[in-house]
Amino acid sequence: MTDQQLRLSFEFFPAKTPEGREKLLKVRTQLSEFEPDFFSVTYGAGGSTRDNTKGLVKHFHSLGVPVAPHLSFGGDTEESIKALIDEYRDAGIERMVALRGDMPSGVGGSFEMVYANELVAFIRKHYGDHFHLEVAAYPEIHPQAKSYGEDIRYLKGKFDAGANSGITQYFYNPDAYFYFMDQCHRAGIQQPIYPGIMPIINYRNLTRFSDACGAEIPRWLRKRLESYGEDAESLKAFGEELVTELCEVLLENGAPGLHFYTMNQYEPTASIVRNLGLVPAEVTDSAVSE
Ligand code: FAD
């Protein structure tokens, strides 16, 4: 990266098919050109992608690629979650994204969720400072939170339990992040919280995700995206410009780096990172000499 102070990370979800996995591996290789600080791999609701997440994380690590598994208790017992973390530690993994996660669909109401602060405390208790722990943060507030203040208090609880840094849910209104950071500082949170960035690739999928996770797409933006109808190329071009501007505003106003929800695709993330000039010197040099 041009600015060594900025942290850059890229998130994948485990592919469901062999073709998807092949594509993901290629995208990972391509995105490595930006020398991200790490890649992360999500963990399906209730641990549904446990083996796929683990397989991918260990594969990346074996290639010398910095990688962080996402992890939640889901329906696991303490023994089985500990066995999984042991495996990561023994493989040499040093970073994790610790989450409560969501209830897998079809699981009844008696299922007891383990809050993310409890998972952080569990990892610190058993593994000391071995892992750098990331936790989730919500500038537009977690959909189940009872109030803004309560959500910030619970976030502080995750840091008090030993988390090192946060990554946010995506958002398109930079003021939501700045206000949130202000409130976090007032609540005594000193740790860095990295904005999560969702490139705009497909309107229907974006609204579906956003409705599910409580990320707001401002009305003007919904209307603008709707207006592209089936014109996918124009939508992507508009999305690239908009998200690049969002990232510029965030970085100019003190965001400590960026975490991209890549959706396992190269171009949408790569074009934004290039627009921002977050390209290692040797990549810029070779582009000039070509
Ligand atoms: P928590 O921090 O535990 O919070 C959950 C809710 O409970 C909030 O409303 C909070 O206010 C409240 N709360 C927190 N602590 C307490 C407490 N001690 N007592 C009472 N209430 C409390 N989902 C996946 O399934 N897999 C993934 O890989 C994944 N990766 C993610 C990565 C990032 C960066 C983000 C932002 C989200 C990710 N998610 C993932 C989604 C996440 O799992 C959901 O948003 C989930 O509903 C909450 O997880 P959490 O870790 O934020 O939970």
C-alpha cells in the first residue's frame, strides 16, 4: 500500500460449489496484488460452513497468505469450539473475527446464543494473547439492539473482554460512521474500528442483504440504483464512483483503513482500491513501464 498507516483487508465467504471455490482462489490471487494486511473468511450461521471455512483458511495460510477465520459459537459445545480454535492456533493462525453470529434458519427458539463478548472472553481465557481479535460494530446499530446507547455499551463490552479492533457493518452514509466513532470515543472505546465497505454490484442482492442485516441504503440511493433497471454496466460504474467517494471521505476524515466485503469478486473491489491509489509501489511501477 502507498500509505503504510492504512490497514486493508478483504473478506470472502466459502464457496458452495467446486467452480465457486476455483473462482474464489483465483480472486484471492488477484487481490493479493494490493498486499492486504489480511483476508478473512466468513463462518455460516450456526457454524454451517465450519469445514469449508476451516479448509479455506488453512489453505490460504499454507500459501503464506495472511488470513483470519470468522468464528461464532453457533450450535457448538465449548469442547468442539475449543477443538476448532486449537486447530487454528496449531496451524499458526493469529487473527480471528469473533462473532455471536445469527441463528441458523429452522433452529427453534430454545437455542441459546452466545454473545460475542463471551466468545472473546472464552478465547482470551484459553489462548491468552495468541490471537488478534476483531469484533463486529454497527454504525447504524445492530437490528436487534434495544437502543443506540445499549449497542455501544455492548460493543465496549467486547473490547473490555479483550478484542483488539472492530470492523463495521457496511453503510453508505459516512456521517453514520463519524457519529458512531464519536459515540464510541465518548464511551471510552480507544481501539480502532475499520469501516466495512460493500461495493455496489447488483441492486436486488444489495437490497436483500441490507434488509436482512439492517444496513441502510438511503432513499435517494435506492431510487438512483432502481433507475438503472437492467443496465448492469451503468449501475456498476455509478456504484464504483459512489463507493470510491465514500472511501475517500472516510480516509480523509481519519478512518484507519478499509475492510472490503468482496462478495468473492475481483473487479468491484479492485477498481475502488485502484481509484483510491492504495496500490503497492511495485504494481504502480510495473504498470508505468508496460
Ligand atoms: P453481538 O456483539 O453479540 O451482538 C448481538 C446483539 O446482541 C446486538 O443487538 C447487541 O446489542 C446485543 N448484545 C451484545 N452483547 C450482549 C450481551 N452481553 N447481553 C445482551 N445483549 C447483548 N455473521 C455470520 O453468520 N458469519 C460471519 O462470518 C459474519 N461475519 C461478520 C463480520 C462483520 C465485520 C460483521 C459486521 C458482521 C458479521 N456477521 C457474520 C453478522 C453477525 O453475525 C450478525 O450481525 C449477528 O447478528 C451479531 O453478531 P455480533 O458478533 O455483532 O453479536
